[in-house]
Amino acid sequence: MRLAGAPDDQFYESLDVRLQQTPHFFSDAPLIIDLDQAADLVDPADLQWLVDNLRQRDLSVFGVQNATADQAEAARAVGLISLSGGRDAPLRGSRREEERKPDPAPEPEAAAPQAAPPPRTTTNKLVSTPVRSGQTVIADRGDLVIVGPVSSGAELIATGNIHIYGHMRGRAMAGINGDETARIFCQSLDAELLAIAGLYRTSENLGAELRRKSVQVYLEGERLRVDPLDRTQNRSGQ
């Protein structure tokens, strides 16, 4: 949801009209609030009011993108994660993917080498109980390991990889701080949303051949790949 300033009564009236046109399409849909054009929305109380109003309309807000430092701090205060910017994963071989390919860019000038960032402390998180609808489990400094099922409406969020040893019906977002090497490993896939470093695919874009299969999810350039683990093993010659 891209805002053009702090929401007012007219915003909510227009939103209600839109939702009434498709009463079930957006129900429990994962939602990111884009703050690029809402620089005045910095008060945690105002942001909480917005989140409450959206959730009352069955919109599952879980994060913000294109936030300033103050907005990111306000988002954390109300339980939202801050993303650098999301983008929908193109479907392989589709016309949509061809349209998204950028025009050839001129050769960039050589940039001065930058110092490597200091190493970050990694703390992996293990959850050995079922993750139920409405729960959000966050590993903000490493990998997240779930030993058990993940219900529809549950959210898994990690700066690193996500491992799910059970039936996965919720939403999984790995590499949320932009780590494009992060992966999602799932024993039985039936997810509502899969995302790595802001590149995501929803359940509508997951083929029937992947349902209830053991898969791994990873980035290959600008494409988010979802491959059965047996296919991945065959490729590697194992």
C-alpha cells in the first residue's frame, strides 16, 4: 500500500469502497506500507492508528518500506519490520518477465573500494512448537528453524535462512535486511507467501507441482526460484 501523506477520513472511505468491490480478495492479505510519499507519518501513535484500522479491515500489515530512520524506529515501536523495498517475483518465461527486463545500461565507472562492514553477531532461533495463525516469529540476527507445522496466517521472519520441518501454510520472509544469499527450506510447501530480500511470490504464483513437496527457495538474479529438493540434488550430482 503506497500512501500519499498521512491517511485521513477520505482515505478510509476510499479504501472501504475498494474493499467492498472485492470483499474476499484482500482478506488476510499480507500488506507492506510504502512510506516513500508519507514523510509526515512519523509519530508511532499515528502509525499504530493506521495499522489498527487496516487490521480491522482484515488486512495483515507486517512491515513498511522506503521509510526514513525516524519512520523505521516508529515502525519497530508498533511491531512492524522495515524493508528496503519489495518487488514481485516475475514468472519464468512470462510476458511480464520480458517487460520487466531493463534496457542495457552503459558500462559503470570503476568505484573506489569500500571497507567491509564489521561482522555482525549471529544468533539463530529454534522453535519446536507449532506456529499458529496470527503468530509472528522473528529471528532478527540469524537463521530461524521451525520444528513443526506453520498454520495459515502465521508469519516467519528472519535476517538469515528459514528452515521449516513441517507443513508450511503461512508466510516466510528470509533475508529481510537485504541478504540475497538467504534461502528458505521447507519440508511440505503450501505457503501463502515466500520472500527473500524483498522479492516475493504469493500462493497464486506457486504451481500445483510444488504443493506439499520438499523445496528450497532462493534468488537467481532477479528471479525467486522455488525448486523441489530432489531436483536440486540431481543438478548438483548428489
